[in-house]
Amino acid sequence: MSKHHYKLLGAAIINLAVMTMSPAAQAVDDLAQDSGSWLQAVGEGSLKVLDPSLEKGRIWLEGQSRFNNDFDHWYQGMVRTAVGYSLSDRATIWAGYTWLPTQNIGKDLVSQQDVWPAFRYVMPTSMGTLSFRTMVESNFIQGSEVRVRPRQMIKLIHPLDVEPRLSLIAWDEFFVRINSTQYGGQSGFDQNRAFAGLGWTFNKSVRGELGYMNQYLDDNTHNNNTMRHLLMASVFVNF
């Protein structure tokens, strides 16, 4: 598929999502708005592939590429890696590292690094699989100050009866700045990400997701906000 076709597909999904948003969410004439796409690949598995005694050990590998300016400009990448331990078949603790290079239009490249603990709980329900992920990032942006930023995600995967391989996907993630720093901004609300889309299970190891993500960002001074309308495509590999 050509770049032009990707743009048309992205615009169609974004227009549909915006039309179905609540009236309160539509009243955003005072916001800076943009559209783009995020591409994501995530691999996660047990360390028993290295040694059977490490069965409860986990590894998490993730990469993202992000585009804005109506899909035309690559502005951010993300590499994340973590090791974890399964407390049970539902609960996992993690310790990880993230590298986040950012190249906004007209600005210098900023290379943010994060270290973080995380906790994830997965719960089967009558509606589908509900998962909760809590991360507490220490963001190293510029200078010696460290921004502390907790983030909370809630995600639902609802398989469809008509085709069990096809699922409805919905999740939301909320970010808060605990402290004020020169480059990380004033403490308080940071951003919210909300996603709705479809998932397809290819086999027990590979699953894909495609849908619309709304990203609402507060600036460093809480005076200006940005809303991004994003086409998000993800692939998840379990091993």
C-alpha cells in the first residue's frame, strides 16, 4: 500500500472517530490539533527459553515510531526494555528502561531516558480480558533534574462471538507529573491517551491491533493544550 493510501485510510478512521466523540470532547476550537500515526511492536515472554529454572522470569522488548504533521513528519521514536517476575498467572512486576528520542519541527533533537518500576494485573471477566498497568517513570530529559511521572493504563479486550479471533479493543492511560522541573514542566496533569479499535489473533503467539488513539497533552506551564488524532497499529508477539 502506498503512502497516499495510508494517508487516506488514516484520515477516514480519524474523521469517523471525531464524529463519534462526545459533544464535550468536540468543543476543542481553542486546542492546537494535529493528526498522525504510531506504529508499535511488542515482544514479551518467559526467560525459560534461556534456562528452565527462570520460568517465572519475564522479558519485555518494545519499539515504536511516531509521525505527526498530518502523517508527514517523524517526530519521535521509542525503545523500551524490561525484566519482570510473575507473582502469579495474573500479576507481574517489572523494572525497565526507555529511550525516547524526539525531533519536533523547528527544534533540536531531545533524547529522553526513563527508568521505571511497573506492576501489571490481568483479570478475565465476562466482558473479556481486563488488564491494569501502573508505571512510575523517572524521566531524565535535560540537565540534572529528574521528573517523576506515574502513569496508569486500563485495557479491555473483548472477543466477538461471531469470530473469536476478532476482538474489540479499548484502553485509556493517564499521566501525572509529581514534581516541577525546568524541562519537564510544572507538576500536575501531563496527558491522557484513549484508544478504540479492533484486534486480530493470528495464533497463540501473534496478535495485531489497529484503531484510533486520541492523545490530549498539557504543555509545561498548563497554559496550552494539544490534541492529536492518531492512527495506531500494533503487533504483539508472545514467546
